[in-house]
Amino acid sequence: MNNKWIRAAIPALLIHCSIGTVYCWSSFSSTLAEQIKVDSSILGWAFSLAIFFLGMSAAFAGKFVEKDIHKSSLIATICFTIGMVGTGLIVKFSPYLGPILSTIGIFLFYGCIMGIGLGVGYLTPVKTLMLWFKDNKGLGTGISIMGFGLAKAISSPIMNWLQEKTSLSNMFFILAIIYFVMLMLGHLLLKKPDGWVEDQRNDIPNILVMFKNKTFAGIWLMFYINIACGLALISYEKQILQYVGIGIVSISAIQAFTATLNALGRIGFSTISDYMKDRNTIYKIIFVMSIIVSILSLVFFKSSIVKTIIIITLLVINAGYGGGFSTLPALLESRFGMKNISKIHGLSLSAWGIAGLTGNQITSLIYKFTNDYNYTFAIIGIMYCIALVISFCMVKNNHDS
């Protein structure tokens, strides 16, 4: 029972497959907005807050997670469950609370409390995986973070089915029970290798010092850009597909494929990085691929093959979006070593929090002022070019940088 699969891979998947359902927001957001009688654009900030608190809680919880993964996994379980149950209660009693209090309640439970559970839970199994998979760190982290991406493909149809068979509030209650069991099982199984003792000395540089480090700043920036560009498309996937004339039935199938590519990108890119001299090469590949498909979408947006081009673009960018997450811990380890990796990884995830507030707003603002999604591909293409330059110029292959 004391091996890398039972003590690291399986519990990590249980944790990440649970908390990764945050990406299922689009499966119920419209129904939620209708039920509490609030415009969906306003309610969309609940998702942005969830990602923001995910990133920020991970950024500041690194030291705590490094010290005690069992306490951190338990806190993640409690916060995530309270967030789900609280959201269900707000939905159930929304007719009595009114639109304003209901919106505040959704922001509090789904955005803030659940977001904290997401951040602590996301960070908790990563170092443990790297310790157990010491010769294949990319594969180890890829397994776990794949679960975060795979959650959308698994849970979206379940959420749709539950909404049809029962009420929206009951959907949250039922899922809260299921995820609580999964998270508790992951909490109980997760364990670092025998004989590993954490260094309790607090000698990690402070936040300002870390951001003055050229390599860390470069990794943070290119990680932020990859997430912001990914969210710009992922959060408006359905609307863009409808805009180019793809039917609703086909859209559901396409979204299942993009979610699958997101998950495969997480396990695929990180595993490939194990066989590369420099793990940063993966990011260069991701950015080049993303630049190419962004240019193709921009050029052929008004042509007869636009549907095919857009689908390919969404698939490629979803894969690169996922791959950027899973390769990050091993990239950081290659630059800064295993010591304090949870703290450094957590600080890096603050980029996710900022991207959560800004990424989906890119497409929203572009469409608001131009009434056309075409310009989104121009903007993200430029951003990917900047990320590629950063990858070459700032993230050097130097352990001591």
C-alpha cells in the first residue's frame, strides 16, 4: 500500500478531479443567472473570483502546504465542500434573498471560500508527486494536473443530467457529497515517501526578492500570458463557435474534445519535458503552435474554412493551456531545486489568480467594442509572441539564475 500510486498518484487525482470542476462553470451559469435574476455578465465575476482566490491562496499557502500536507488537504476539503453547499443554499433560498444578496452569496461561497479550497487543494499533492516520481517529475505532476483538466469533461455531462433530473440547488448538494468523499479519501491516502523530512528553516527569499529574480519573473510572465490567452478563448468557446455558425449539438461535442485535449496536454507536454534537456523548450513549442493557429484564425476568419480552423485553434490552445500548468512545477524545480518548491510554485500560481480576473475580460472587451471575435485572435497572437520572447530571453537554462 505504501507506493507512489497509492500514496501520490491516486490521491492527487481524487483531489484534482474534484476541485477541477470549477471549469464546469459554463454548464450551469446561465441557469444560475436566470434563477437568481442577475445578468450573466455580472455573475461571471464569481468564476473570476474563484480563479483569483485559487491563485492568491496558493501563493500564500506554500509554506503551510510544505510543512503539513495533511492539514492543507483537510482545509481544501472543508473549504471546497462549504463553497459547494453554500452555493446550493443561496440558489435554494434566492427567492427570499433577492438578486443583490444572492449575488453576494454566490461571490462569497463559490468565488471566495471555494476558491481558497481550490488553491490549497491544487498545490497540496504536487511536491509529494515530485518526491515519489523523482526520476519522472513531469509525468508525476502531469498525472495530477491532468485530473484538474479532465474534471470538466467528466463532470459537465453529469451536471447537465442532474439539472434535468433535479433542481440546480440539489445538483450542488449531491455533488458536494460526492466531492467530499473523494477529497477525504485523497486526504487520507496522500503521504510523502518514508524517510523524507521537510527542512523547517524559513530561508526562502521574500516575494519582492523573488520577483527581482529575472528567471522567476520570466516564468511568472509567460505563465500568466499562457493562462490569460487560454481563458480568453476557453471562457468564450461556446459563443465563438456559435458566431461562426456551428450548431449547438456539434458545439457540445467540440467542447468535449477541447476538454479532452486540455487534459491530454497536461499529461503529454509534462511527460515529454522529462526527456528534454531543458523543460522550458516545452513552453517554446506551446507558444509557437499557439501563434501559428492564432494567425490562421485571424487570416481565415471570414473564409469558408473558418469552422475547421477555429476548431483546430481551440484544440491546440486548450492543449497548450493545460500543458503550461503541468510543466510548471518541474520547470521551477529545474531552476530553483526541490527545496521550497511548494512555496515557489504557490507564488507562481499568483499569475493564475491575476489571469482569472483579466483573461476572460479580453474577449469580452474586444467583442463589446468591435462586435467581432476576430480581433481576439490578433490580440492573443501578439501576447503569445511576447511570451515566446520572454521564454528565450528571460528563462535561461541556468539553475543558479
